[in-house]
Amino acid sequence: MTKFRIGPVELANQVVLAPMAGVCNPAFRLIAKEFGAGLVCAEMVSDKAILHGNERTKQMLYVDEREKPLSLQIFGGSKETLVEAAKYVDQYTNADIIDINMGCPAPKIIKCDAGAKWLLDPNKIEEMVSAVVAVVKKPVTVKMRIGWDEEHIYVVDNALAAERGGAQAVAVHGRTRAQMYTGRARWEYIRQVKETVKIPVIGNGDVFTPEDARRMLDETGCDAVMIGRAALGNPWMLYRTVHYLTTGELLPEPTPREKVEIALLHMDRLIKLKGEKVAVREMRKHASWYLKGMRGAAKVKDQINEQETREGMERVLLQFVEQLEAEQMVQTA
């Protein structure tokens, strides 16, 4: 397994957890780190929210020492506020890397001239990145999509602009803004970026199995692989990918009980962060992800979505697993 560096930050391996909104808080990131991710990325935070300094935003900027190395992602549309927010992250957080989001396709982000809106203007990218790089000590990276839509795929120009601006790495998601999360991620554009820039390139999009990760590294030449949706309710994907890239051996999928045990750990960490009420509500979507693909999971989903307490959620999950195990015993008897 190759180590690689982003500026002065050395990563133990080539597996990176993507910054996913509403998911990548310290509870989930720490699990991802324990499951072997070389770098974990925090969910994106708005530059204006950082400058307003509200309590929720401060929580989003919290980094547990055990998660490091960690990348904190910011987004914004105006140079002044983005620069000030980057300064704040640089001085007042223990993140290792500051990442600028240029890929988020959500309409409310685009409306603020942020996220994927930048993909239409390489000049703006260079100007914004260099303005941030000039005022911070931490390395700056950029996450982008290949383009706005089929007619506006400027990914090579945009990556070069980020590099000229002083970015120390670029992550490329192989879809356009118009595709959102549908269709196929086009890895050939990741390869084109890798062939053009000198900074490390992190490939993202359609890495659902450890074999996909190997194929992406081989086909694009990228330096690392970013895993997003495939890790939802399944941090084993990170562990199995690191192991596969290191040894060529494919480890088995986790058992239902192993999945539920980690789901409960995840919930307890969320409760510590956010209190029981908020954490259990947030845990509903995660619990469904942890059970995804198990027989009868769809039936138990309604029960999961009714839970308000830790005790209730634990009971539903453990009963579900015990029932699965009992059915299996009958089948193998």
C-alpha cells in the first residue's frame, strides 16, 4: 500500500472518506478512521456560518485528535468571506487540511455562487484558491466535479487553475453537476487530470467495492481513492479496501450482528455529541443503511423511523438480528 502526502501531511494509505453532508460528523469519522481510512473529510461548512460563529457550526468544526489526519471542507461564493473563514479554520481548529468545495450540486449552494457554480470559471478558481492559500498555513485542497453539464466540462482547466492557485491536491468526482448522483462516473476525466497536473489527484465516484478501488487506481493512475456512499452504514468497505489494496486478499463481508454492534457504537457516539433526542433521530437513516441488503430489512424500517430513545433503537436492532440468526439456525439445522 502506497503512502502519499498532501503538502506536509502524510497519509498512511490511499483510502479517503468523502465529505458527506449530514453524515461526516465526528461520530462517523472516528469509526471510519478506526476502520482504516488514511484521511477522513468533515462535512462541508458554509463560510458565512463560520463567520457568524453559531453553536451548531462550532460543533461542525470540532475535531477529535483520534481522527487525524483530517480535512475540513468549507464552501462559499465570495472571496472575502471564504478567505476569512479559511483563516478561522487555520487558526482555531486542529484540522490538518483545508478543503474548498467546488462540486456540491445542491440548488441552495449554487444560488450562493458556491459549490459546483465555480466549475464554469477557471479564472475564478485560481483567484479564490490563491487568495485562501495566501493567508493560511495548513495545506489547501479542492474537491470538484468534472464539469457543470455535458457542454461545460472544464475539469482539466479547472484542476490546473487550482494547482496554479497553490492547491496541494485535487479530488475529482467523475460526474457533472447536471448528473447529480445518477448515471455513470467517468473515470477517463480523472485520468486526464492526473496526466496534466503535478499535485496528487484523488479519484471519486462509483467505487462500491474494493475491486472498484483497485480498478480506479489502475485505470486513472490517481494517487488515492475517495469513498462516499459505499461507506454509509458500511465502514467495512474502507477496511476491506485498505486490506485488498495492501494484500490483494478480499476479506468477507461483515455479519449482521457485527453491523448492528457498530451501529450501536455509532449511536452512542452521536448521543455524546448531540444528546439523545437529536442523535436517535439522526440515527434512523444510519440504522437503515447498516441493515441495507439484509433479509427483512425493509419491514423493520418503519419501526426504526418511530424510535425516539436509545433504548428503543437498540431493542429494534437487536431483535432484528436475533430473528435473522434464529432463521439461519433453522436453515442450517
